[in-house]
Amino acid sequence: MTRTSSVVLFAPEDYASTTRRVFAALVDFVLLILVLTAIGSVLQLKYVPPDVIRMPRSAEKQRLINKHMKPAQMPAVGGWVLFCIAYHTAARRFPFGTAGYLVAGLRIVDPSGSSPPWRVLIRRFALAVPFVGFFGISYLKCRQNPRRQAFHDQWCGTWVVRRAARPQGPAKLAYQTKLLGPFLTTYVEVEPLDESEQAAVEANTPP
């Protein structure tokens, strides 16, 4: 089934390569780990007595640190997880995206070439966590896809393109239903218009 309505297609070279996407993910991962480390350092200064901090490195020192830090560990980790979710969703609604996407010169778009809505970004993050964070297989799909969509992109109807990329022209939205074991999945893709569809678009375009 296909649909044509404010759908655009980018040039093949504008879709982000797997290497660039992995690089952006690594930058974001390192940044979030640094944030977690900074939170731990601040809480350690707050909850751990100075005499324990000044102790020589030893198993006993670590035991005392863990003892004093225990009340703050769960709230700190929970807050960090919420920060990660906000970072990977809210930041992508802004022009520069996450730090990784800024450094790699990338942005996420929906079928219309605009920033995806909140609900799509949240769903995309939820799907990316297991396939990227745990299995690391989502990006392998990029090499096999003509527009380099990862698994979580296909399920959410998103594409990663170069920051300076501009739409090449109108396209049509295609829904591809596939069966993966017992799971029925519907992937979203964009396809070029055929000659009749292109003619209809040109006929409706003001001179």
C-alpha cells in the first residue's frame, strides 16, 4: 500500500552512512557516561565523610563509600535514566540535535523531511534501546537498506540524513508488512514516484 502526501525523497548520498551513525551514537554514549560519573562524584562529596574519601584506596574504603552512598544510588540512577530519555528525545526536536548528531552533522527526519513529532521520537528511542544498546544489530540493517534505515527507523518511519541535506523531490510512502518468526511487523519506507504520479504532481504544482 502506498500513499503520497507531503512525502519527500533525499538523494542517496544524503542518507547517513552506518559509520557516521555509529560514531554519533558513541559520542552520545560517552557524554551520558560522563554525566553519570559527574553525578556520582557530586553525590560522593555530599554523602561520604571527608575522612573516608582521604583513606588510601582499599576494599574497606570502597565498602564505606558504598555504605554512605546507598541511599542516593537508586534516585541518582533513576534520574540519570530519565535524563537519557529526555536527551535522546527532546534534543532531537531542536535544530542541532544531540551532541553526537551535532558532531557527525546529522539530523532525523520524518516522511515530510521535518523533525519527527514527540510520540515518534519516544517510540523510536524505546525501540532503539534493545536493538542498539543490547544487541547492537540495528545498524547492521542500514547496509542492506537503500535509504540506510535501521530497524527502529523502519518501525517508526524515520530517516537519518546529513544536516545540510535538502529534499530531492516528492515521493510516496510505502508500508511493507513482513513476518519475523511469530511477529508480524510493518515497516515504513519512501519510494520514488512513477511517471504517472510524477506527472500528477507537476500538474498540480503552480507555475
